[in-house]
Amino acid sequence: MTETAIPERAAPAATDLPPATALSGWGRHPIVKAPQLRSEDLPRITVGATLTRGLGRSYGDASLPLPGAPVACSTLADRFLEFDSKTGRLRCEAGLSLAELNRVLLPRGWFTPVTPGTQFVTLGGMFAADVHGKNHHESGCFGEHVRSIRLRTADGEVREVGEQDELFLASQGGMGLTGHLLELEVQLKKVASPWIWAETSPVPDLETMIDRLLEASRHWPYTVGWSDCLAPGARLGRGILIVGRWAEASEAPARLPAMKRSVAVPFDLPTWALSRWFVRSFNALYYRVRSATAGAGIVSPQPFYYPLDAVRHWNRVYGRRGFTQYQCVLPTERGAESCRKFFDILVRHGGTPYLVVVKDFGAESRGSISFPRPGLTIAMDLPMRGRQTQTIVDALNEHVVAEGGRIYLAKDALTRVEQFRAMDPRIEAWNELRRRYDPKGLLKSALSVRLLGDEA
């Protein structure tokens, strides 16, 4: 690891701070009022910031400062710095968005080895959350493909950190709490064409879904299941299995995929759109339509990887009170029975999620507190309904603790500290390393105060 002296920069004076604005994650809960610093000069504005924030697409409070604390926004620091067209090695600023990377480099035959379910994220945020995708069983997390990072730690130093360094590993999945990420170097993936060969098929129940998902992971690089957890009786967990791979040049169209125009949810939907009868009806209709149109063929990467990006402001579906996305991983050895118990607990406590996402995880990430471990991961959106939603999350977390699983911090808003620590004993060693670079506890977030022991 090499360290460089800080350039002659000064933190923005308190009198220069912009007015506090309302900030939230994609779930729109919670909301924090704080000044947000924006500049192309990310090294300068991070000097006095308590956290760096990208496009704000984590769901809960991971990208939120404490009320009134300045947060640096990285989105103007979005430049390509170096790119080797022969090897696919990219050096960029942390605020570069995945959408921009795809726009520029996918037509040239390069793609990120791991992509989350939206392209409206920064590469810095992808590393901080150590995002995973439909190919975790084959390619692991995004951080596995990052070769070095440049970050400003809380002690003021700007450090160039390689992938074997303990600070790098603590930062991979460290939710931005080990330092302000300024730049990163990523190894991209060469693809044969900018198109996807995809296959979809209906699945009648949860046990069959899990069996077919695990089998598909042996043959396909990209796999995911959409499940209906509100289907009655033996049909619980029925859904659509989706698998895919990059199409070969010989089977793909010669033209580039067109970017489809997006539609927008124009306003917050009324509460009846979240009622059990409506969600159950929607899920049943979705299953019937997707079953009728199941098949195989060439598709654009946009609907395959980022289906919800076609709907702008889709988070408005959950109304003004917002929602939380809950994601956990249950160890593979616990089997389908553990997943069925999870669904039973969800339904028994009144959970009414639209279709649930189920994926197969491969090896545990090298990140010190990164989320994935071998097992089945389940993700769903839960509308914020005060105490009821908290009760659902508490009950699901009790099951996850008992099964030896863990939750994803980039999605969480409601987990209690005692449950989180029971899930993830790695947090003590990670906190100890973090404090070596931040003995005064200057870097913090709403999440770190809630779950990781930071002082408010």
C-alpha cells in the first residue's frame, strides 16, 4: 500500500455549506436533512464530510449521514481516467455510473463482470456495497474484480490500496465507512456480442423452483427466480425461472440493442395498491402472463439485467411512507424447508410483497463484512406500515439468525443491533481495523450508528 500526501485543499467552511436538504435511499425511508456537497473535485469536498454518497440507490439508511452532517456527493466526479482496450482494465473516478459505463463500453465489447439489478448506481457505490448479480455462483461479487482503490481515510491521508491489503478488504462491502472512495481500477469482461440469449420457464411451487435454480446454476452463468409468496397452498413460491448467457456473435443481431424509452409512475400510488388482494391478484396475473410467453431467444441486456429501470420513479408504487427492501441469505445446507419456513413467517405476519427474487449464491466474498455466503438469497420489498413492518422484519431476522444466515446492509432499514450482531460476528474485527484509520470516529452514517456501534 502506498500513501500520498494530501494536495493543498481545504474543506468547505461551515459558512460555505449548502442548505440542508431532505435525503433518503431508494426506499424513501428514513429521510434525513443534511447539507450535500457536490463538486467535480471529490478530494476537496471529502475533507470535511462524514460520508460519501453516490446516486442514493441503496434502499435504507446506508448512504445517509446523521441529521445536519455534511455528506459528499460523488456524482460529478464521474470521469474515465484510463482504459486499456486490449485487457479491459479501467481506471475511473468513484462517481462514474454503471449506465454511463454501459453506454460507452458495451458497444466496444466490454461489460462489468458483475452487475446489480439497476444501472443507476456508481461504481464506487458498487464496491462499497460489494454488489452481486444473477451470476454470483460463477463470478462472485463486484469487488472480486476490483484491483485497486484510491481513498481518503478519516485521518486525512489519501491512500492507493491494492486488492490484497486489509484496508481494501475492509472497504469491499464496507458501506463507505473505511474512507471516502475517490477512484477505482476494475477488470472488465470481454463479451462476444452486446446481446443476451435468455430462457424463461414457469415453475409450479417453491421446492421445484429451488431444485431447478440450483440445477440451472450448474449450466448457466446468469440465473434468477421470481416467486409468488402469496400463492395459496401447494402453489406457494410458484414463479418464473430466468436463465441467460451472452449471445455469440454468430447468433446475435448485427445492430446494437436499442435503449427503450422508459415510462414513469407519475405520483405516489394510493394505499389500496398495497392491499393483500391487489398484490395477490397482480402476482397471479404476472405468473399467468409470463408463463404464457415463456420461451427462449435473443434479448437486449436492458430488460434482462435491469427490468425495473424501464419504469422511472417505480418506488412511488409504495406511496409516501416508502418501503424497505429485505434481503437475506440462508445457507444451502438448510435446504428448501428453510425457505418455506421463511415464506410462512412472512405471510403469517401479514407481509404482502410483490414477486420475490430468489438467487443462488456461490463462494463467500473476500470482503471483510461483505454480504454473500454460499446459500439461497431471498429479496423482497415491504411497504412501510410502522410497527407492522418492524414486526415482520424482526420475525424474519429471528429465522435468519436461527438458520445461520445474514442480511444485506445495502437493503436494510429496520434490523435491530442485537439481531445483526448475532448474524455476523465478523463485525468486531472489522470495527477494530476501521478504528485504526479513524480513531475519532469521524466517518459514520445513519446505518453505522444504528447497527455498528458508532456514536451519534
